[in-house]
Amino acid sequence: MTEYDVAVVGLGVLGSAAAFHASLKGVKVLGLEQYDFGNVHGASHDTSRIVRTSYGSPEYVALARAAYRDWAHLEEKSGIEMLTITGGVVFFPKTVSKEEATQVEAGAFAESMTAREFVRSLNENNIPYELLSSDEANARWPQFNVPSGVDTVYTADSGIVHAARSVSAMQHQARAHGAVLKEHTRVDRLVPYPDGVLIETSRGQFRAKKVILTPDAWANHLLKPLGAEIPLTVMQEQVTYFKPEKPQQYAPESFPVWIYAGSQYFYGFPTYGEPTIKVGQDMACNYMTPEERTFEPSPKILENTERLTSSLIPGKGRALRTVTCQYAITPDRQFVISPLTDHKNIILGLGGGHAFKFAPAIGRVLAELAVDGKTDEDISKFGIPKKAPASKL
């Protein structure tokens, strides 16, 4: 039986990034994926994801800045452009309407942040921004209909990364540097021993000195037998693509990525690879486990998305299609980047439903922990969680 230096369980974006970076270190790397590569079962498929450095705490800002450098490194290695910088706006309603407040699910994670709180974080982390009134925002981007009483924060470095293309590039580069990646190989059990881990799968057994565990919503299937189960809340999310009558007005060079930060959070994109704009509701609380997942869009979430988008982007056009994905939410949506407390040879990586923009940096850190036993990035905030999910990041 071949013993690998590092085995990665789960080859979504975090696992693929970890396999890529571990392979760059010249060690024997094994990557295991229970479905096919590029599958739609997790949260790493489809097209666009927002990238930004504007976050509410210094640990996230530092990791986001590192991720921009790591995205550039992946672009250089692969010869494929990953990032499209569009600029980004965040809309902050000063007050929440009674109608909007009643639409929030009981027990939902959303907690509205004010523009003042957001700007304070940007100031503390030296991130350039502009604070605009609704009139100023509408004048700059007439595609929006920003109502009075809404503040707009613009950051020039925000943009888009292509999801499926970047995951595929990471996997290709991992193989190019010697990694062995296997699809349709479900991991059923991890058995730690003094110098490594036995990995029992649907296609036989493997041994590795270190295991990087990045199975997202399936994490507790493997953690529970180890006595390391963590609080995870799983839900099916969805995004809808709209076909505007004048798609050229929504091109990346003239229309930014955006976030609406009310009592419910929404986000959207310019046209990207096709003449459509994409809009989603974040943390819509459509709870279901991976086994229960229907892959059928929720009419209620679509109604919420249609309502917000029709008001904010009057020229959005008709809905063409809705695509689902899956969130696995950690307590307070914090990342988990840490060895297990009682099994140091197993290193857990979880993204809380907002990690794609950070993925190459998280993958690098996971690889550094597995191969070098340390990292220079500050991951003190991202330990093993012990409390129940509470609030939105």
C-alpha cells in the first residue's frame, strides 16, 4: 500500500486548492472526491463568485489580501485569467421597513450591519473606499435604482472569479506537479494511528501521514466517529440568472458586483460570459441535509430575489434559470482552518459558505499546516468551533 505524505478528502475549491499547494511542495499527494470532478453537489460549481478585501475583521482582510496574491500565482502557473476586477458596491439601508423585517425567517442568521460599522472596518484596515449617497450612486450607475435612505460603499478592488474554471485549474496544476486525484471515491472512515491515518474508501484503503479534511457538508460523517463532531447547519442556496433587455449596459466595465446588506442579504454580478446578470439571496435558510437535498429551486426564495432585484435593478429582465448549491454553516460563519484537537494528523478546512474568494490562500495554509506544521498567516480566529451557530458574518 502506497503511503502518501498528504491526502485531501473532498475536492471542491478548498480541497483542490490544498492539493495544488501541497503538490508544489514536492510531497506525495492524494486527492479523493466522492462524486465526479466538477460536480454540482457542493458549492464550487457554476460560474461567478465575488472577490473582495472589504470585510469586518482584520483576520479576514489579511487573508483576503493574501488570496489576491495567491489567485495571481494560480493565474501565472495555469496561464488562465481567474479574476475580473469590476469594482463593488455594498448598499446599506439606514432603516429596515416593516415589510422587510417580517420576511426574515425566525432563527435566521442575518444581522444588519450599518454603513458606519462597515466603513470603520475599512478605515482600520486601510482599504480605500468611497461613501456615496443614493443620488450619487444612481448618477454613477444608472442601471441601479438606489432608494433614498440607502448608503453606498464602493471599493475599487472588488470583482469576480470564475468558479468552475478555477477549481479545474487547481486540479490540473496539482496533477501536473505529481498529485494523484481520484473521483468517485467516497471516504467512509478515517482511522488515526501514531504516524498517520488509514483512509477507508469505497475503492479500497489508503495511508497518509497527514489528512486535509475538506468535505464541507459531509464533514461530520467522518468527524463523529472520531469524537470530533462540530456544529454545522446545512441549507440549499440558489442563484437566478436574469436576461436584461440591454445586456451591454451591465457589462463588467460599467456595472459592479454588488451586495444589499439589509435584514436579508442579496448579491449580484454584471454580465459574465453570457448576456445575463446573476442575483442570489445569501443565507436564505432553506434547510436540508445533503441526503435530503432536492436540487429544486425554492419558489419563496425566487420571489424574494425577484422582488428585491425588480426594485434595485429595474432593467433586470426576465428570469432565465435558477441554479442551486449547498451551504454548510459553521458557528458565526467562521472559517475552520485547524488540526483536530485530539487527532493532530487530521487538519480540517471549512468555509462557512463564504470562502471561495479566499480559497487559494486557505488551501495554501492547509498545505503548510500539513507539510510544514505551521503557517505565517494569522489563523488564530479559525480554530475548532464548540458553540452553536449564532449570527451572520
